[in-house]
Amino acid sequence: MNKAPQLHIYPTPAEVLTSLADYFVELANQAVAEHGRFSVALSGAILPRSSTSF
């Protein structure tokens, strides 16, 4: 996964969160396809939050 960095600019915070969620799911699906599973660890610290419901 050695891709060149890309800059993405979104007009609203909600679009940032939606794009990030889509990317997360894409990586999860790719890992399952390649390795048969996907694991993730989330810290107990402050995570990105949104008042927007999706």
C-alpha cells in the first residue's frame, strides 16, 4: 500500500466523515479478501465525533 500521499478537500465536515468511513470500509473489505479477516483497534482517547447522524 505504498501510494503517494493525496490531498482531499471537502466542503463540509459531514463529507469528510462520510469519505473517511467509506475508505475504512474499503480497506476492511480489501483485508478480508486478501487475508480472510480484518482487525482494528480503537483507542479509548478522544475520537473524531460528529453531531451529524448518518
